[in-house]
Amino acid sequence: MGPRTERLKHALYVGRVARRGGLLRVLRELGVWGSRPATREGAVEFRRALEELGTTYIKLGQLLSSRPDLLPDAYIEELGKLVDDVPPVPFDEIQSLIAEELPADVFVRVDPEPLATASIAQIHTALLTSGRDVIVKVRRPGIEEQIDLDLALLRSTAGLLEARSERAQLLQARALADELEVHLRAELDFVEEAGNAELVAQLLEDYDELVVPQVIRPYVTEKVLVLERIDGRKVDSGHGLAADRAHELARQFFSAYVRQVTVEGVYHADPHRGNVLLTTDGRLALVDFGLLGRLDDDGRRNLALLLLAIAQNRADDVADLILSLSRASLGADEPGFIQELRRKLPRYHWRPLSGIRAGEALADLQRISFEYGIALPTSFALVGKTLAQADSIARVLHPELDPIALLEEDALEVMLHEGERRLEPNQLFAWLYTQLEPLGRMPRRLGQLVSKLETGTFKVGVTPTDLPDLEHALRSVANRIGGAVIVASLLIASALLARVHDLRWYAFGGFCAAFALGLYMIRKIMRTPGEL
């Protein structure tokens, strides 16, 4: 079967599932295609359809769940329940793939029964010839080809939606498709995941209560990854830890994620309950490093200052920092945005995790920004989701922990670390060079400007704004004038034809056509003023 036929077959399958899942209703509830109030039933249907469609669509749902600024609360909550659970691949296939990727004498045994199964990989426990207990993570055969088909279909669908829907443009459908591809490609490559695990282990060296499984090198390939086995269980309310122990775990866990975001600019971006284990010795183990968040230096510093401003209840500074991170539209209402922040920000202070969710503050900022015409970068959404997941784990361990107080406690360390980094010779001279170089070019540019003024060759370019509205109005006027000319022409032509006996039926048809077109125009003018 050729690639084109395969894509068509897959598109038909996705279309059938989408139709069964009420896709048109979901698009209306999201405002992408028409408008309709969001319902719990629509959100449930959407989640079930994504789960049925498999890996790529589950990851898309998880990505969308980090965008409370774009999706209604019912959808955000339902997408948080997405389950990535599939039937296991037969052990013979797993064993064959391991044999292809690793030397034959690596393992004494590999357990046929999988420890965990997901849509991208399957995990088995094993014993190395050295006697060490390990786990083997194996990429599911054929999954890369399946993801390629899904991504091609999603990219074309995103382009179609953006071309036809303003809401889809606000949802940044193409950007979401691109971001989804980046995430999936990273999760497919276990060499990259091994590097991520070792990097996060380095970042957590100062946290005694947090542990990362060791990567067993050289047994790392793109399709197979061997890791140290850590026995543990999911963190739940029946953890059985002493109160002071649970408090220390919660404090270190949340602080570690804040530090990763604000100081390092690199963070484990998927700390949900399935990826954080309570070990048998009472520590927290972080697993699954397929998704790592990365921030550029300016973005990291601004996010650090933003979290500190939230912690200190400084609404004006929060607004300034968000505007520096974002892209504001011409219709953005910045004064209204600042006023809304002043109203909502104080609600997050002096309250424990049992009363609020730390991620809720960032989610609120996303919603408010979108409402007032300010587009936040996608990196902000991923940071918000990561901190929301981290505080949900901390809440289970110690509900009375105050994340805002923790942010304030860590603020001095963050600022000192930032100051040290700025004063490093390499950083300092690079900064001075970028600041002074434009000043050095200033005399030459002034000379060029004066020369152009003297010779009369100085030109000023003006870029008009809000042209789409003007273009829409002009098209509407032109269409209505054109329609009126056609109706008038039909009436005149029909009146002339009516004088000829043999052509009276043609005249009657012309009168009918003019009458129908005139009624249609009147109806459109009355129902949708300004359009035709």
C-alpha cells in the first residue's frame, strides 16, 4: 500500500472516530466552528475520542490541558483524565527488538510480563549479567510510522482550521501542531531521554529526598533504554509517612521544581502521579524524562521575577512582566488587565495548599491575559502545567504547605544566584558588548541619516493596521452593489424579452430569478448588516 493510500485510509478512520465522538459539537463548544456553550458531555466525548485515536491524540489532549486560557474549564478538567494505557506488545516482538539493539549477553533474564505499558513504550524488569536489577524500556514497534501519519493529518487540519476560523487562529492551531511534534519526537528518542534523566539528576544533587534512576550505559539506543530499578508506589493519601517526614518531602519536591524553572531554565515537565514514586526507603523518585522543558535565559529570568511578584502580591509588577513575556494585540485592554490582576491576585496569599492550588494562579493569569487580548508564549503554559502537577503531589503529602511562602523563602537564593551568574566574566563581558555595540554604530548611522536628508533620498515606511475590517467592509459594499446591478439588469432584460411573444417564458424566468435574488439580498441585509 502506497504512502498516499495509507494517509487516505488513516484520514477516513480518524474521520469516523471524530464523527462518532461528535467532533462538530466539540468544535462549536470550543468556538472553532460556530458557537455553543461548553458542556461536560462534550468534554467527555472529546476525551474518549482522543483515547480511541491513540498516542498522538492523547499527547495532543495532554498538551491542550495546559491551556486554560484557550479551553473551557470542563475540557481542561476532563483532558486531565486522559489515560495512556494500551494492550501489551507480544513478548516475542519485544525480545526480538532488544536482541537487535543490544548485545546478546547483557541480561540473565527479561521478565515476559510487562511492568507497564503505554502507547509509545513498554517496560519490563530484567536482571543484568552483573546481578543488578534493572528495567528495560522498549519502543513499541511501528509507533514512529503511526505518529508520522497522525502528525501529517494534524498539520493539514490545523492549517485548514486557521484559514477558516478566527478562534482557531487564537488557539494557535499550527503552533500547537508544531509543539506536539517536538514533544513526540523527543519521547520517541530514548538517547535523548537518557540525557534528560542524567541532566535532571545533576540538577537535583542538592535534594537528598529526591532520586532519579541511573541510566545504565552503554545500554542506550534510540529504541531501547536500560535504567536502574527503583521500587516504589504512587503517592496517595494513604502514604503512611510521619507528618514531619511528609512535610519535608513536599517542601523539597515543590522547591526543586521552582528552582529548575527559575534558576536552571531546564525542568522535568511531566511530574504527574504516574511519574513520581514513593520509594521503599521513604524518598521520592522521578521517572520518565521523555519531556523536558527548556527556557531561554531572558524567559527564565522573567518567569523567576514573575513568580516572586506573585508571591509578594505586586499586581503592577506581575502585569509588567507578563506584558514583557507576551504579544499584545492592538485591541488589548492593558488597564483592564492590570485592574483584574489587582482584584484576583490577593486571593492566593496566606492560604495553604488545601485551600488553593499553586498552579491555579498561573492558570488564572493565562485566562485573564487571553480575555484582555494578550497572547502568552507556549513556554508559559508548560511551566504552569508543570507547577500545577508538582503542587498536586505536594498537596497529597502535606496539605498545609504554603507554596507562596516557599516562593518567598527561595527568592533570596534565586536573586543571589542570578547576581552571581550576571557577574561571571563571560556573562558580564557578553552583556556589556551587546549593550555597547549599538552605541558604537550610532555616529555612522546618524551620518547616513543626515546624508539622506541632504540628498532628499530619506524615505519613511508606514504600515497600516486593522486592514481586515476595512477590507471586509469594502467587499461587503462591492458585493451588494454588484448584486443590485445584477437584479436591475435581470429586470430590464426580462422586460425587453416580454415584448417578444416567443421569448415570454425566458422573460418570466428572468423575473423569477431577479425576484429570488432580490429576496435573498434583503434577507441577508436584514439578518447580517455589513455582509453579503
